[in-house]
Amino acid sequence: MNKTTEKQLLIDKIVDAIQDTKGEDIMIFDLSSIENSVAETFIICSGNSNTQVSAIAGNIEKKVRNELHERPWHVEGTENAMWVLMDYVSVVVHVFQRATREYYEIEELWGDAKITKIED
């Protein structure tokens, strides 16, 4: 299996895990054509409480580990679950509480990225 196929499987599995736990406003940012980006793909979604944010992040980690045998290289933000960042190296996932996502406007950082919005 080539790297592109592996990355797409990872993206699909992450999106499935987000949808399973009712994550909202899922957006996929393709940063592969942007020079010096920290990852090739960013996935952003929202939850409505710290409990839901934790559940989404936990489900992503569990599904990816069990089905693709991959673990995140780094995870942070789990202490208060206002946001959780999961770094799978080529794919980075941000799970935000809605108000925190609106405050940081992280989507505005990549104006030249190809964006895919997943409909709920």
C-alpha cells in the first residue's frame, strides 16, 4: 500500500470516528501544496461539551489504533478538553468545543488550502 492510500485510510477512519461520536462541522484541510506546513492534512471538528470533546478524541484514538494499528505521535489538551490536538504526523486532528473554535478561528489560518467540508 502506498503512502497516499495509507493517509487516505487514516483520514477516512478519523472522520468515521468523529461522526460516530456526533462531532460537528467537520472540515478537512489539504495542506500538501502549502510550503512549510506542519502537516499534509488538518482535520477540524467541534463538540458541544468537554465530555463530548473527550469522547470524540478517545474514539478517534481507539478506532485508528484497533483498525489501522497506528497511534498518535503526540496528543495534548486532554486535561480540560476545551480542545484536543492529535498529531498523526501527516494528519493532525483538532477537536474543539464550539465556543473555543469560534474564538480561535483556526480555519482562517489556511486561506490557500483545499478545504473539504463533511456534511453532518
